[in-house]
Amino acid sequence: MELRQLEYFVAVAEERHFTKAAQRMMVSQSGLSASVRALERELGAPLFVRTTRSVELTGAGRALLLEANRTLAGARAAREAVAEVQGLLRGSLAVGVEQCVTVDVGALLARFRAQHTNVEVRLRQAGSALLMEDVVDGRLDMAFVTLPGPPPDGACLLPLDSEPMVLLCGPGHRLADAPEVEWPQLADETFVDFHPDWGARRLTDRAFAACRAPRRVALEVYDVHTLIDLVRHGLGIAVVPRPIARKEQAVGLCEVPMAEGDGHRRRWEVSVAFPAGDRPSPAARELLSYLER
């Protein structure tokens, strides 16, 4: 079993398509398919169920995917450890980020790439829950996330920032001029909110559950600008971190503080996540050091 075979296998598993996986790995589809078939013969089990429309993992494939990611992460760490001893910074850096965290990740990556041209930089944007899975499984070296509670097993967090939650609504809403809003006051309102993978959505869900107030999320979105636009059109209200309410696109909407005096911490916490038990890779440590300068 070769590392390249595992890389091809992981690419197919993530893309769910042989052609797309071959394009991602910059190899011919026939070569990639042959490599996967050789891996299946060596393991004595089919790894994928192939149809004309999709490619799905078998039970054996799902079992291999976890270990393949760990093996590839270990191999990458080994190469980077040797490079570090030699005083070099090379290899790859895989970073995840949830949209609108209070860290200028683009500026960090641009500065890093300008100074370390031998390091391949990859970025994935997704909800914090999915990013944490990638950190735990070794697909990401680090991720900028927002979690309402402790990290899952296999990951650790370094806190970076904390922001309060606010109500975002139109100027004609009944609470637009309130000095502060209690969570139960929003029961039975129509909400615009993010996908459940997002940290802000999880925090809000927990807040309403804690005070046993019902709520209805009628419009679920994957990006900040769409959420603001829907609130602007009067299709619902939203409870969001304060930086989102203060974006240029939200001018004209009302921002009302949410109460925090019920004994529960209801703040949006921005952190950087790393795999537990392993120190950050040399490239990840270098990127993180830019936050301190």
C-alpha cells in the first residue's frame, strides 16, 4: 500500500466522483481508477459502490477513510518535522474557516504565502461543526471556528475573540427600539438563521432551549449576506453575532443587544482549533504567530 494510493482513494471519497478526483489530483482518470482497483485487490474488499451517477463508500471504504486520513496526516507531519530540523518551512498547510470570523484569514494567508513560497496553502470554508470533524480526522491542520461549547474529542481550542449576540431586525419591528431583549421575548417570531453546522446557529439554538422558548426557523441560509438581505426584506428576524449586524450591508437595520444576565454565557466565541495530542505543524505555528505580531 502506497501513500499515493491512499491520496487517490481519499480524493474519490471526498469528491464522490472519479473524474473530479482525477482533476483534483492532476492525473488521468484511468490512472487513478487503476490505483484504486489495485488498492481494493490488496485489501480484499470493494471500497466504493459505483453507479452511473454517483460513487459511494462501502462499509470497508468508510473504515479505511478514517485511517487513510490519519496516515496521510502522519506522513505529512513526518516530512514537516524533518524540514523543521533542517531549518526549512515546506510541505502544505490546510486551513478551515467559518464565514465572518473576526480574524482576517485572507490577509494572514496572503502574508504567509508571500514569505513561504514552498508551502502549498489550501483553504476550506464551512460551518464550524464540519470544520471540527476535519480537524479531528486530520484533513485540516487548523481551523478558525465558533463553537458554543467545549471541542469534541480529538481537538483543542485556542480562544481568540468573543462577541455578544444581538437581535437584527427591521426598523418597524416591535422590539427595534428596545434597550435590550430577553430571549423568551422572541418566542414565536419568524427567524432567518444559518445552517445548523454554524457556530452562531448552535449558540442560538442552545439559548432558546435553555429558556424553553419555542422558535421557528423558516429561512435557513449558508451565507451572511443572504441572511441580512432576507431580514431587510422583512421575511424574518435574526439573532447574530454583533460583527455581522455591523456589516455595511446591514445599514438601515436595527441592532438590539440580547440579554446575558440569566446565568448562561451567550457569547460568540472565535477560536482556532488544532488536532488534540499533536502540537501544531510548523506551518500552522508560523501562521498563528502572525496573530501575535
